[in-house]
Amino acid sequence: MSASPLGSGAGKLGDYGWIYALYELGQTAASGAAPLQVQQDILEHIVSGFDAQSGSIALCVEGTEDLLEIAAGIDLPPGVVGSRLPRGAGVFGHVVATGEPLLINGDVAETGLPLRTHERRDRLTHSAMCWPLRVAERIIGAIAVNRAPGHPKYKIDDLDRGQTMTSLLALVIANHRMHVERANRIVELSTLNATMQRMNEALEEAQDQLVQSEKMASIGQIAAGVAHEINNPIGYVLSNLGTLDSYLASLFGLLEAYTESECPSSVSQQASLARVRALRESVNFEFLRGDIVALLAESRDGILRVKHIVQDLKDFSRGGVDDVWEVVNLHDAIDRTLNIVRNEVKYKARIETRYGNLPDVECIPSRLHQVFLNLIVNAGQAIDASGTITISTGASLSEIWIRFEDTGCGIPKEHLYRIFEPFFTTKPVGQGTGLGLSVSYSIVRRHGGSIEVESEVGRGSRFTIRLPVRQPCPQLAQTDAVSAAEPV
């Protein structure tokens, strides 16, 4: 066999076609092709380049310090590829542990290189070389090539020439592993992102259900008061209708008498006229005219009050699916909430409103109704016998503030930092769910605002809500369920 210009073991290392083919394999590896196939193709190319008959690649196992795994092999027994061996054992282990290349010409019994299944451990290997695969002073594995008897033995010059080529190979393998790891990480992140999105959707849905449940609980607590507010106008409307009925009976009786008196066939027109005069004198037309107008006006006001209460209840209780960002007058929103809850607190608290000049605010009205109701009901429940609830408003620069003050029992200092926690309550069983302030806090945060609380035991509490006049991006605000929840 004729010697290569570069030496007996150089093989194809000086062939530019072979070098370009190795470059293309590197490009294939960089594209993220199947790791095992890429490593096997590279190994076959290297074995061909060194004019060898067999070879193998062992790589350090990620996450361990002392394990190697056979990643590719030529002319190896079945099951060897994928097997693991400890660092420091055999030729691979020795090369990885020392970081030095190794030339073997002689007995293979102590080399640790895999043998073909039909060969004995005491067979003589003709010649082999093994190099560490090093990237930036970090060894990621090793590669070995073997020549069978009948071929020239490798020399130390061959080992030195191969060191440069295997350094390039180490970079190719490392880049490929990084590409695969990056691709896997992208898949993991995409999966994690999809999972987080589903969790956020589930959390948002759960939050909507929680808000709706709290709404229904609030309506349940004020149901008696609402019924009383509706019953009052309905009661005097019914009374007015009874009075109108008697008035109309008198008027219709008089009208009937007039009709009979004008009938030509009347037996005694004189008697009919006398009856008409008697009925006319018994009816006070001036009083009826004024009282009927008053009764109709009062009845209309009562029916409108019932209509407003029912409409406010409907707006208040509607679910999250109808949540729409609107530009509204918050004074109207507060008044509509008071329309629902006033009877709940009016027997022990006087409600005072001190409205400042507020611009219309971009918000979800049904959500803020919930906040206002929770704070007013809480203020009423904090007052034992008699007191005052003051609602004041104002604006500064690009935000507005709404303040709810009461002269109730106040909140102990040790509880102040917990009042916005879900299910935390100091009220007796049956008087609260422990969700009112938590839900209110979440709603205000969703609007990009804040709630501040000041309280002194025995003197009362003051809750101040601050809201931006306009949302920077309503679509983003609408999908932001628990910003804290945001860890995320």
C-alpha cells in the first residue's frame, strides 16, 4: 500500500473534498438534525479520513461528573452504542480524565475499547488512536479510531495531526448539542408558555366566578333591604290605586246620571236633574282634580323607583361575560349603588356625599359597582348603633380618588395588613364571606388603580380608591386577571 504524502496514517486529511464534506456535516449538525445520526455520520467520515476500519465516540453525560456514554460506533457489538462507562476506566475514561490523546500499538486487553462479539479480550489490536474532545478547556468526550491487521500502524505524527481535526469535531458536536438543547428548551418554553396561558385563563375564569359569587352573596345579604325599598313604593302605589278607584266611581256615577238626564225617553227628567244636582254637590271637583294629579305623579315616581332598583340590580348582578370598558360618570355609578344598598344601612348610619369635580372615567362599571357596594356595606356593618358614612370624590392630574369614611368600630392594627386576603374576616359567622375586600382589591388593581386604608379602633376607617382617568391599553387591562398572581 503506497504511503500518503502526509504520512502513513494521514489517510484523507489532506483531501480538500474530504475536508469540505466534513464542513457540510458540520452544517447539517448546526441545523439541528437527529443527534445520533449526525454523530454516526461524522464518525464514519472521520474513520474514513484516518483510513481506519472501526471507531467510536464517547460523550460525557450531561448532569454527571463521572459517566461517559458511547454515542456512535462502527464495527461494534449490538447494544454497545448507548451504553455507559465510568470516567477513568479504559481508554476513553483515561483520555477524558487526563485530557491527553493516546496512541495504542499492541495488546488491547487493557485499553477498554469495545471488541467485536466474536473476539477474545486477549486479542492483539493492530493500532488505535484516541483523542479528547475539548471545547474551551472543557472536555465533552473522546473519539477513537482503530486499524485492523494488515494496515500500517499509526505514528505519533498521525496522533498530532488528528488532534487539530478532532478539535474541529468537538466544536461541531458541541454546537450541535447546543442547537438541540436550544431547540428542546424552545419546545419546553413553548409548552410552558401554553400551560401558563391555560392556567391564566383558568385563573381568570375562576376569578370571574369568584367575583360573581361575591356579587350574589352581597345581594343575598342586602335582599331584605332591597325588598323593603321595592315594597314601600309598591305599597303607596297600591294605596293610590284604591283611592283613584273610589274617585273614579264617584265621577262615573255622576257621568251616568248626566247621561240619563239627557235621554229623551226619561220618565221624569226633572227627577233625573235633581239626582244629578245632588251627586254634583256631593263631589268636590276641585279637590279631585288636584288629588288625582298628585296621586298619578306619586304613583309614577314609585313605579320609576322600583324600575331603577330593578335595573340597578340587573346591572350589578350581570356576569363577567358582559364586562365592557366604558367611559362613565362615577357619581352616577355611586348613586346607583346607593340606590341598592341604602336601606341596608339607613337605620343606623347617615350617608353623606361630598362630590368633587370628576372627569368621566374609563372603567368596567359593573365591577366598580361591586367595589362601591362592598365598601358601603362594610362601613355600615362597622357601625353598631348610629354613625355616618361619608363618600367624597376628587381628581388630581390624570387620576381620580373616591373615599369611603365611616365612624364605626375601626380595624385593629394587627389586622390591617390582612384585610385584603381572601376569606379573611373579623365579622361573626353569617355576616361576611371574607371575599369582599379581596375581590375589591383585585378589581381596582385590574383597573390600574390602588386602595389605601387607614383605621383607628373606636374612631372608624377610611378607604381611598385611586383610579386612572384613562386606561393605557384597555385590552391588556381586561386580560390581566391577577397581576400578583403574576408571578409569572
